[in-house]
Amino acid sequence: MCRPELGGPSSGPDEVDLAIEMDGRTRDGQPLLVAINIAPIRLVMVTGHGGPACHTIPIVFVIVPDPVGSGFVESLSQPGANATGFMMFEYNLCGKWLELLKEIAPSVTHAAVLRDAGTAAGVGQFAVIQSVAPSVGIDVSPIDLRGPAQIDRVIATFAQRPNGGMILSAGATGAANANLIIAAAARYKLPGIHSTAFCCCRRD
């Protein structure tokens, strides 16, 4: 739980003073052994696709598919500036998704790659998948995710061709619509590969 402290000093419009309480509990509601209180700290707002808005306070980012393309760091070997953090995976792994799809469903001849086209990660993941497609023997085409109604419609259209498969690349839109995508894949009998275990199981 994050609780903003109003009236405190800040260094700019992208910074606020924040008190953070971390309250962990087990599934049955019992408190965990560790509870941490940190107050107050300086929070730096990080923009979704343009990298950190502040270049002076140390920043650690998490779960970023493409920190270079998103502008968080200058390069993976030399991050530079004041930001470092954790990637979801290395881009070459994306090519393995297509290989796995062919392994679990040898009859697949074409695959839809569901992606967030408005992000560097969405474009980059598809580029890697596309580069290995000839060697795997699968034609790939991107499906740009926008919203629930559009997602269901484009999957239905893609499924009209036989021997199709589907890859859900890493991205916020795909994760937010994982239930819909999994249900559609099952309804149209499309074998699929998902970028993370988070999206592999339907959640009610």
C-alpha cells in the first residue's frame, strides 16, 4: 500500500514524498512473518515508454522487456546515467517461442503473434520471431492488441484458416486480456505459446 505524504518538499513535478507500508499475507489471510515500513522516501515517476523522467535520483526498474528501446538505459553492458534494473528475458528467447509452437503442434504452418505494437518491446519481439520463421517453417503475422472486442474479433478471423497457431508476446495489453485470449484460443482450437507463466492459466 502506498500512501502519499502531502505538503512535503519535492524537487520537481515528477517527484513526490511517499510513505510505503508493505503488508504481506498468506492466501488464507494470515500475516506473513515480515512486515516493512519505509517512510518517507522520495519516489520518482517513471513514464511508461519514455524512460525515467528524472535523471538524478537512483532508479531501479523491474519487469521491463526492452530497457534500451524504452529509453531506461543507454545499453545493457553500460546502462549509464542513474537507472538500472531487471529485464523480463533476453530477446533471443522470443525465437524459441516459435520453435516450441512447432514442437507441440507440428501441423502448424502459420502463426499469429499478439503484441503491443505501440511499445518498443512489442515491435522488437516480433522482429526476432519473424527472423527465425523461415528456418522453423511457419509464416508469422502480427496482431496488434487494442481492446477486448477487437482481440476476440481478430482471433476469430485468424482462426478461419486451418493449421494456425498463436504466440502471445510480453506486454501489458496481452496480460490484461489473458483470460479472453486463452478462452478464444480454446474456442477456436488454436495451439498457443505464452511469454510468461502468468498468462498460461486462466484466472477467474
